[in-house]
Amino acid sequence: MKAYLERLTTEDDASWAMLNRRLDDGIPFLWHHHPEFELTLTLNSRGQRFIGDHIGRYEDGDLVLIGPYLPHTWHSLERDDKEQPHTALVMWFLPEWAERLTANAELRAVADMLARAATGLHFSAAAAAAVRPQIETLFTLPTVERFLALVGILTQLARDKDAVPLSTTAPEATAAAERGRIDRVLNHIHSNFAEPITIAQLADVAALSPSGLHRTFLRHTRQTVSQYLIRLRIGRACALLSSGSMPIGQIAGEVGYDSLANFNRQFKALKGTTPRAYRAVFQA
């Protein structure tokens, strides 16, 4: 699996980064996080988005803003136009960039919106449709005009009264040393979640005692290790259930469960339905 912590680079003459991601084979399930804010417009694609502890469906024109270090991924199921690729227009900018920008009184509403994005923010269909042409054009502009266009887009989105939060939890701000420990632990979890993972293993990865790991992990993620691991495994199971015909028992094994009964029980506790019923929604 892709490394959990994603490190981004910007152009030499730009203060923020962007990516026009076009995929014929679909958007894969690759959990990651990064220190930047992320604004993503998804086009010609339908599937599921996973942001923090949120799992929801997305369609063409889906627009979300994700706060720093909030884990996320998309998993596509189909394209509207089979002749065109799944497309994600992605814009990244650091909190320091945003702080300098929103120090101006005129952009106070943008600062408020960015604070709300700590748990992920899904914009209304009307707001997304209104800025879609601007976002598409932004990717064709030189750097100065591109910067001004991004500021205009953020200002317009800050007026969306129907934007809704996605995750129920947000990462806790941490010091650099603790941030490194958490990144190592999360990277290990995301790379090995289908295998047995013990607190002792993670404590070694973090160079902490088991009790120190528990406190640090809980402070940062606002979940215990076991709660986090269950959400990750069930999230991956949701992606597999919705995108293919793999037997449910095999899916349980693929995401780390050696007991189908335990998988069914934890899936229903988290999603409020059985794996079979969840799959049926996507096969209707």
C-alpha cells in the first residue's frame, strides 16, 4: 500500500500545488494524509469517498475541502462517459499559506471555512457547480492568474451555507517530534492492516512504551488503536464490497479478519447494516 504520509512539492514560481489527475483504470483505494489543505473536484466519476471516519458516495462534480493530516481516499466504481477518464482536479496549500492570506479582514469568512475543514467539508451541489468552470480554467492559467483564481474560488465557497462536515473527528495538532512518531505508527498500520498488529509492535515503531503509545495515539486521532484499525479494515471492506463480486468470507480475510462472524458483527456495528445488504445497494 502507498506510504501513508504524502509529501507534495510546488513549482518554483508557485506558493501552492495542484494536480490534474486523469485515470482510465479508476481511482484506487489508497489511504494517505499530508500537512496541506486539499480542495478536490472529482469529475466523470462515481464511487465512494473515505475522509476520516466518514464513508459516503460521490458523483460527478463532487467538491470537498480536507484539512491538514486528515486521512482520506476515493474509490471509484464507474464513469459517466466511458470514453473519458476519471478526473480529479486537486489543489493543495499549507496552513501557513492560508494564515497569511486570511490575515486580511476581507477574507475572514475563508478563515472560518478552513477551520471547519478540519473534519472535511462537502460543498453543496449548487456551490460546486458554480465554481466548477473556474476550477477547470484555473488549471490552464499562468501562476499569478492561477493564484488569484484560487483566492476567488475559496472566497466564493466560503459563502456556501449548505456545506456540511464529513468526519466526526479531526487530527489533533502535535509537535514535530510527536508528529514523526504518529506518522511512523500510521504508516505501519496502513501498510499492514490486513495482518495481526499488536500494541507492542506499534510501541516499538513509535519508540514509546505501550501506555505512552496509547496516550499519544488517542490524543492525535481521538480514537484508540483498535477503533482506528477497525475503521480502516471496514473502510477497505466497503470498497471491495461495492466494486466487485469477491465472496464476503474472502473479503473478511483480505482486510484482516480470521472470523467471518467477527467481521459481520464489527461491520454492522460501524455501518448499521450487514455486508451483504451493503453490497446489494451498489448492485441494485
